[in-house]
Amino acid sequence: MADNKNTIILVLVFACGLLAGFVLYGFLVPQPIHPAKQVVFTERAPNPIGPYSQAVQSGNFVFLSGQIGINPVTGNLSATPEEQTVQAIENLHAVLQQSGLGFGDVVQTRIYLVNMSDWITINGIYGSYFKDGYPARATVQVAGLPKGAKVEIEMVALKR
């Protein structure tokens, strides 16, 4: 009877040791603090004109750099604020698609305008691209934009 009692105690001590080992292992093995950063690039949007990426995915978020109305094929900036807005949004659409996303996945945008009198026109074009609810947004007037652009748009999207 004493042998059975000692065997049970030994099995319990062994089981507790295993359990404690697994718990300690979870604390001692380093866990990644931040999700890996993945650069997103597509030929269907203009090459960056500076030291930045078209977009970066971190975790479930994709951060799209600001796009101006540069045609990715010709490298030329569209002429009017309307044309620049359409081209900038089409550039962003190409980057979203490269990430496996669409405008329905966009959770935030920022629009930078050189002339706030273009806001009504740009706002109408921008709004036509969103069907299932609008993302949060800020619109800011700025003194100038790269290459003399009149509008720049950036986005943040969420992978579901």
C-alpha cells in the first residue's frame, strides 16, 4: 500500500514538473513584440519619388503612402485637379489590389490640397469610389506638394 502511495506521489510530482516546465517555457522564449513589416509594391502604380514604399503591411493593417496624379506608364503628372484626383485614386487602387484589398477595406484617408477651392470637385470624385460606408478622413490644405501636384491622397486599410 505504501508503494502505491509513493508511486502516486511520484507521478503527481512528475506531472506538476511538466506543467511548470511548459508554463516557464512560454515566459522564457522570446515572443515577437511587433508583427513583421512587409513592403508592398506594384508596377501598376508610380515608382516612389523618394525614400519610401508604395505601402507597408504590418499585422492586419496596410499603410498606403500618399499618391499624387502621376501616370505610372508615362511618369507624367495629370494637368487638372480633377485628373490628378482620379489618377491618384487609381494609383491607390492598384496598391490596394496588390495587397489583396479594395476600397471597402479602407479605414482612414488623408487628402492634402494646395487650393481648398478644389475641395468640392475632389470630394465628389473621392466619394464615388466608396460604396459600403466611408472611411474616417482628414482633408488639409498645404502650401505645396511634390512635383507641383494639386492633390495627394494617402490611405490605411485593414485586412480582415
